[in-house]
Amino acid sequence: MLRFCSLFLIFCALAAAELERIEIRSRDSAGPDERLVGRAYFSVDPKLAANREIADIALATTNAEGKVEFSSDFLVWRPRESRHARGAVFLEVVNRGGPQSVYLISGARSSDPAPERWDLGDRFLLDQGFTVVFLGWQFDVTSRQGLTFHAPSVPVKGIVRASYPVDGAGRRYAFGLSYCAADPEQKDARLTFRLKIDEPAKTLARSEWRFGPNGCSVSLAGGFNAGLYEAVYEAKDPPVAGLGLAAIRDFAAYLKYGGKVTTLRESPASLNRIIGYGYSQSGRLLRQFVRDGFNADEHGRSAFDGLMISSAGSGGASVNHRFAMPGEAGNSVLSILRPVDVPPFNDGGLLAKAEAAHVTPRIFYTFSSTEYWARAGSLTHTTPDGRADVALSARSRLYLLTGTAHSAGPFPPARGPDLLHYANFAEQRWVTRALLVDLDAWIRTGAEPPGSRYPSVARAELVPREGVRFPKVPALRFPEYMPQVWRMDYGPEFSTKGIVSKEPPTLGQPYTVLVPQVDADGNDLGGVPLPEVAVPLGTYTGWNVRLPELSGLDYLAGLYGSFEPFARTSEERERNRDPRRSIAERYRNRDDYLQRIEHAARGLSQDHFMLPEDVRMVVRRAGVMWDALVDHTNPEAPH
């Protein structure tokens, strides 16, 4: 392996003025691939129409050329020889500084935050010939967390709200703030308390609480009780967080179209197509990216040819507004009433600006079952009242990976100290790999991808929580509530300027959020049936329950799902009062089970939902599952 560290080679890109220079900090060559870590430096004209959508950009300091400067860390893995290249870039918008695709697509295990030590797992993306790019965009990520992004701040003050949910387990006396108070002694700041999100809050006396000396924390005499505390106060100097969207746009456009230099573009033929990927937070960011019109660069060209937006649900990102909080994700994870679950939810509004500019990418949305329970996923394809289906764009597909959870649990399954049920371990990996190849083929040749697979209102596969016919399994209690999403008013300038003037927002009526109907085993209907769900050894759900419960805040278990194994025999089933058929009543033996798994996997392969070479891996994993759950050869498996 050749390693050249701290080269700091700086190149000027004059033709593509929005990407000013690229600094290569380290370069590694091993086998057929090369890894480069560096930083990209951008500048944009705040007066251009393509940039005016960025909140507060007009207030930012400019350089001598009248442009606003910002920069991003990046990591590039690429084939060393062009003959190994696919001609496509897989550009992952990182999640809180770190990658997701290496775990979800390539099965990596290491979680070292240093990009020089990121584990690419089984190297699927590289073996497929993709140039793999990771780009930082989030201003509040530190170098200890992964890829960073720097944006300038603007000299303004404004209202900020910090939420602090307390579960009552242990006594706490202080909590930190994302934005420090402009004045720790400000008299009109307030701390409120309530037990439910949508009930009136009680304001605590100012004498009972205080900001820390630097204004960056709140402490309460006597400590916090179970419930929701919120500090509302004045902060100052917010960063222009929306420049992260411009960095993604301009980096993708540079790779695709280039400039006068060849940095990262020594083999332009390997960069013909750009596919953007985001999971969870970064998937929501890509929804925001398209919604706000960023797929057209400063020259009106498309930045991304395709997007794979995974496990984003209906939300956007808290990024393109004043005092943004990119790490906040919505009510379901106790990011209370943040401006992420706001319309437009479906393609009609989400893609409007891209359609008008003729730069609409081809999009694959993928959902886990959790997206319906925790991310209001139904709003992406139903009317707000939940009474009818709404069609996707002709350039979009939506696939529910049935029975998977947003955040997969370990195998053998475990409850953990704060989960009521075993964590759902169903794996998205094999279907996601095939879908990526399908998306690239759709872009490259126009080959029609698999049709969308998701539950619909018309087929009675999508229902209110109260309408779910969940089996009465004593060990798997169906939840009596779920997270809600309300219509929210943040003030008159939020939609036009990204300025929040109402904190907390004024709540209107809640949206009607629907969830998948289930079969007799409690497994979801509709979607792409993963082999372990189509040929089950238990029930896989998109929800779980956290302990101690926070039912007043409609909180389940964030992004975790549940798993409950079937009884092994009919006698055990009857003893447990379990209405689900036992394993012995379903399968003759291990071989019978594995044959059915293989049949299900090959069916997915024929429909382009699984690569033929991955079928054997699915069967092998199923064998491990049988051994642990049925034969109990693993002592940690549930009994």
C-alpha cells in the first residue's frame, strides 16, 4: 500500500466558479482502488437565483468578488483503472458526519469515525464499479464525529426553543443547548413544562432556573420531573446552514461536468452519472434538497441523475432556515415540533421546482416498516386526511421493505435494558443492493425498474392504528398510541425567508397518519416481502416500546422495531396462549424451511429485487436464524 499523507495539494477550478479549489489531505492505493480524503472549498453568488433560496445568504459576509465562501470534507473511493469503472458515482450525503451505506448495503461492522479508517464491508459498491463519494454538509458535526462542514454565521438575533424530554429514570439538573443564549441574564427567556405535546404548557418562575455562565445550558433547582421541558430564549449569530445544500449541489455538478482542472476527474468517463444516497437524516435532507430546487446548479444543469432516498418517511430536514438544528428529526424521536414534518409531503409538491426547471431526477424511495409508524410515511402517498391514495411521479418508485425496522437490532435478538420487546433484526441489505443496480440501469439505459411496492388505501392495506388486526400475542403487546404530526405555524416569514418567530409553533389539526395492515402473524401486508418475513420464524414489526414509557409524548421506541419468535411446538403455543401457528406447524424441518427461503429469494431475484449472487447469502443467514431460534444452538437466543 502506498500512502501519501498531508499532501495539501491545492487546485483551482476556474470554469466551475462555485467549486473554487480541492485540497487532497491523504491518498491511499490498495489493490484495484484508491482512497482520497480532502476538503472542497466553494463560493457562491448570493444574488443568483439558484442561491437566493438559501435562508439568510443575503446577510452573509462576502469575499472581494461578492461571493459567500464555505467548505466541506469529503472521502472518495474509486477504481484505479477506468476499465473497472461503471461510469457512475454513488454519492452519499453522510448522516451526522458518518456513512450509512457501508453498513446497510455492504455489511460493514467497524464504526470508527475517522474517514481514513471507514470500513467498506464486503466492498459491494466498489466491486460494482461505482466511484464512491461521501460528503459533509452539517455545520455542527465535529471532526471527532466524521466529515465536517463549515458555513459562515450571520450577525442576527432570534428566538430559539430547546426541548428536553425527561423519562423520570434518575434525577437530572441541567441540559445543554444547541445555541447558546445571547445573554445568560435575559429576563424574558422562559422555561415551560407539560406532560403532553399538544397541551398548554406551564411557565416556571424565572427565579427557579438559570442559564449556565456561558449561556449554553439550562439548570433547574430541584431537578427535572418526568415530562417535557422547553427553554425559549434569544440566541445570536446562526450559521447559514442551507449552504450545506449548495455544497451537495456544486460538488455533484463538479464531478459530473468538471472545470479546467482534473482533480478527482482524471477519468471523466467514470463520472457520467451521479446517484445521490441518503439514509434517515440524510434521506430527509435529500427530500429538502429537491423540494427547495437545488437539483439545478447555477447554470441550470441537473446535479443528480438519480436519488436513492431511504428511510426518510415524509419529512424534510431542519437545515434551510435560521437557527437550524440538522440533527433534530421529529416527534417520533423526541425532537419535539421541529420544522421537519412539514408539507409538501408527496411528489406533487416535493418535485415541483425540479419539474419546472426540467431537472427532475429518477428517485427510489425505500421505507422500512418503521417509516409508517415513526416517520409519517403514509403522507407521501395519501391525502392529508388519509382517505385516498395519491400517485407518485412517473419518475419515482416507492418500495416498502416489509417487516424491516429503521434501526435494525442485533442477531441473536436482544431486548436491551430499555426495550419492552426484542429488537427487530430483519435485514434490508440484499434488496437495497439490487434496487441500487436497478436505479442505475433505469438512468443509464431507460430499463424500466420494478413497479412500486407499498401498501395502499384502495387495497385496504393501509389503515389507522385502531384498524390494525394485530393478533393478541401476550408477549407482544400492540401499542395503544403512536407519534403524531400536526399542522404547525412557525410565523409569517418561515415559508418565505426561513425565519421562525413562533416558538413553540401554533398547532393546528393533526394529519391522519396510516400504518400497514397485518396478516394473521402480525407481519405487515404490502411491500417487498423479504424472505425472512415471507417465510417467518416470528413477527417483525416497525414499532417497539421504550422503558420507562413516555406515552404522554406519544413516544414508542424511536426508530426500533420488534421481533417475537413463534412457539416451537403446538404445545408450547397453547401454553403461551399464542394464536400464531408454531414453527412445527409450519415447517417439517430445517431443510424444508431453507428450501422455502430459497424459493422466496429466487422469486425476488426474478423480479429484480435481489441479485442472483446474493441468494446463497440469504439462505445461509436463514440457516443461522433457524439454528439460533429453533434449535437454540446459540445460548443468547430467545427461548
